[in-house]
Amino acid sequence: MQKIGISEGFSLVGGMSMHLNCAAGNRLRIIYANHEQAVVASADGYAKAADFRIPGLAMVTSGPGITNTLTSLTSAYFDSVPLILISGQVKSADINLFGVRSFGAQEVDHHALLSPITKLSFSYHPTMVTNENLAKNLALSMIGRKGPVHIDIPLDVQAMEGKKDEDVQEVLSIYKSLLERDGAQSCVLPSELISLVNSAQRPLIVLGNASRIASISGESISKLIDHLGFPVLLTWASMDLLDYDNPKVFGCAGGLSGVHSNRIIQAADLIIFLGVRLDLLTTGFNPQAYGKNATRFVFDCDEAELRKFSGKTGFTCVLSDIRAAVRALLETPICASNALSFWIAQCQTWQNENQKCEESEFSTLQLNTYHVASLIAQSDVTRYVVPTASGYAIEGFARFYKTTNGSRFSWAGHVLGSMGLAIPSAIGASLRLKKTVACVDGDGGFLLNMQELYTLRANPDIYIVFFILNNRGYASISQSQTRNFQNNFGASTKSGLAEIDFEILAKIADLKYVECRTYESLKDAISCLNSESRALINIFLDGDDYRGPSITTKFDAQGRPFSTELEDISWR
Ligand SMILES: Cc1ncc(C[n+]2csc(CCOP(=O)(O)OP(=O)(O)O)c2C)c(N)n1
Ligand SMILES: [Mg+2]
């Protein structure tokens, strides 16, 4: 691990991983989390804070140690996070060869459980796994579409002599050459695209998070934008790739987005999608209609993502490494046209109109999620934000947050949308960055890994400021329950939940505790923060239930549900 650049990691120890615990504890800085879900989620947050350039390291014991990782490992896999998960396993002699439900003590079939949620799950043995295979397996987390790799090490194997120094050197040199080869691929652009980039009247580029995952530098991205001259849309996963005030950037189009972004995507006549999954939430449950008036080119390194468009009209799929696609686009000559200036002016007009509506809707006296997003975005201290990906943090906070001066918006488990990943992800990010990280969570989601407050207690040099969007329950769920059933079930204090005492929770981790009920009090609380702050800011958001324009689910004459169209999205 040290040879491939890993010096810090996360663990929860156990008998079946005792030699691993000893080796790691002697050589690396290990943060000992208090749940294996948190071990992996912290490694995920760490790798994201490292801009996906090195794998996060997680270490757990066998059986329950592994079963506890399933949610956060699935999340890391879905988010394409490079991660190495090392687990102990019962000694080779005790491995279940009989197919009984339970044989070895604390034994479960790790590979069967983890294969669907890792790029590879393999067993290690110093002589049976060759240097070449070990290098290939480790590199897999970092090449192609990145993701977690799991290494299982039975107890007896842990106790063996490791590989000799010269073998380790060989593994390292093969590992490095695999990464280099992966970065040096080429991409041939379709000839139709080469002609369209100069003849389209309303071209657009949509940059997905694959650009960051593939470690494309901010400088290369800026060069690409300047070179093409096209307006740019981002996605919720990639919204911090470029600053909001960049004159060519027009937000994220989708089912819960600004009106202007959706008008732009539906008016475009050429769209280049670079590393965008075009998932159902982004496309308003209708990928075919997303940019429906455009000739669309979808670049992705994952063949399975492209299969979604096979046989669909209007799409050309290009299987390519995103770095190679960017290089090929940069080499394509572009002549600036008058049509492009008109198109950008049109995009800016739509954006200004939307901005005015947004301000008139949300610049009210009552404290709301829009205020929270604006104040966090404006502070120099809270430059790295780790938001949860469930509840109103995603539906409200994310859509209002505007990146400035390269601030970062790094989801705690974006695609899976699990509650509970925010605290451990923020711990991982803060360990990597060695400065204050702003963690934005719902009052409900916060409870799911609150034992990690003890991890923070044990590590006073991990700086996090928690912003709790406190609407006293699962507001996003209770709202939909009320809409559909005129009643609530386990979603509010009146339907089975307790109100949470955040002051007590703040004490566990020795966090400064602040309550905010007004815009001014939140502004003051944020102005008191510094790069070594540890605090919990409990933000009361009662009656804050309008999120802005969105598609909605309606029912046709036969009672079948359907989603409204992106271009029909409007304010109120
Ligand atoms: C692990 C998990 N269980 C259940 C859900 C379903 N769920 C989505 S949002 C939500 C409520 C979250 O409450 P809170 O964090 O307070 O956010 P709010 O909706 O109040 O903004 C629930 C239960 C989920 N996303 N993840
Ligand atoms: Mg809530």
C-alpha cells in the first residue's frame, strides 16, 4: 500500500484480521472507525478528496466485518471511487468446503457477497498470486472506470512471510506501467461530429463527473471550454468542475433543476456528453427525450453505460477513455461563428431570467435551504463541502449551491442516495485535506452513523463543521406521504420518530454547538469559523418546503404514472 502512495487508511479491527491490523497500525496512520459501513465510507470520502488520484484504504475483519460494509461499498462502486478493501478471513483450513450455512467461525463467502459491488474480489497468497497478477489486481481500482477492489487474506496467509523486496519492486513497476498505459489511450472522433462542431447553430457540451474521476486537470477542462467555445452544462455529480459564475456554464439540466438549464438542453442541436451516465434522475426518467432536438454524441469508457442507447435514434455512442476524448476534441479545428455568439447570448438571457425568479422566490425573511446554500458557498472557510445525497440536502441544498473560486462539492455517496454516509465521508475528506470540511446532513440521516462522533472524539485533529438541515424528521418523505396518503408513517415526530437533541450529540465529539433560526444568526455562526473549526450548527428549517421547479409524476386516464417533460418545468 505504501509503495502505491497510500499512507493513511481506515479500519475496524478483529481477530481474523489481527496480523493485518498489526502491520497497518505499525506503518500507516489508521483512523479506527466505529462501524465498518463508516470504515468504507471514510475511505470513499478520502479518495474523493484526493480527486480520485489514489485509492482510499479500508480494512475490516471477516464475516460481520464484511457484511457491515455492503452499503458503503455499493455506494463507492456506483460512484466509481478507487478503493482497496482488505479483509481478514478464517484460516485456509477452516474455509467452508461443504456448502453448509455456517462453518468457519465468523466466516461468510466474501467473494459471493462482494463480487457484484466491486471491480474484483480476490484471495491473496504471496506465492500463489504472481507479481504480475497482484499488480494488475491493484491497478484495476485505478484504470478503466475506477472502483473498489477487495483483497481477502486468510489468517494463516496473513502470518506468512510477505513478498520479497525485489518482488514488491516488480509489482510496483508493473502497477505504474498499467496506469501510464491507461492514460495514454487515443480516441477517434466520428467524422459526423467533426463536421457538426463547426456547422451546428446551438451546440452544447455536457461534462460529467468522469472528467474528475479520470483526473483531468482543471486547466485541461478550461482549455477545452475555450477551444470549443460552446456553452457547458454540468451534472449534480460534476457541478463543482467549473465555477457557477463562468460565463459559459449554465447549471445542470434535469428533473430538479433550473428552468434555463432545461430550456438550453432541449433547444440544443448538437450535444457532446462527456462521461455523463444520463441516468433516470438526471434525464427526468426519459433519457431518449434529454436533448431531443440535438444530434447527440455520448462518450464513455464503460461499454455497459453505452448499451443503454443502442438502437435509440439521435445517439452516437463512442467507447473511449475521457482523457483521450478531451485530447481529440482539443486537436479538432473550430472556427468561431456568429450563430454561436447568438446562442450563448440566448443562454445567458434564460439564465438571468431564472436567477431573478430564484431570488424573488427565496430571498425571503424566513431562514430556508437557499440561504444555507448561499452562506456556505460564500464563506472562505467552507470551501470543501460534503453533502449527504438523500432528503432535502439533495433536492434543495444541491440545486442552490453555487461553486465559486474552485470550491468543491463532494457528495457523500451520490448515486446510491443512502442516508448516513455524510459523517464518515467528511471524516475521510478532512483527514486527506487537513483542514475544515463542511458536512451538510439532514437531521434524520445524521443518526445513521452517529457512532462516528466517537471517532471524531478520538481524533481531535479532524476538522469538520456539521450543518444540520433540521426539519424535525424525514421531511422529504413525510411530504410525499402526505401528498399520496394524506397521512404520515414513521416520518415525523407525530408519526413515530423522536426529535433529536443535537446539543447532546455535539458534546460526544466535543464540537462547538450553535443553534440558528434566522439568516443573521447563521451568517454570524459561519463568520466565526476557521480552518481548524469543529462545530455542529443546528439549522431550524420549519415550513421550508418549496424546492423550485421540478418535473412531477402524473397519472394517465388508465391510472398509469408518467413523468412530466423537462421543457414543461416552470416556477410555480
Ligand atoms: C439508508 C436509507 N434508508 C432509507 C432511505 C429513504 N429516505 C430517503 S430521504 C429519507 C429521509 C431523510 O431524512 P433527513 O435526513 O432528515 O432529510 P429530510 O428529508 O428531512 O430533508 C429517507 C428515510 C434512504 N435514502 N437511505
Ligand atoms: Mg429531516
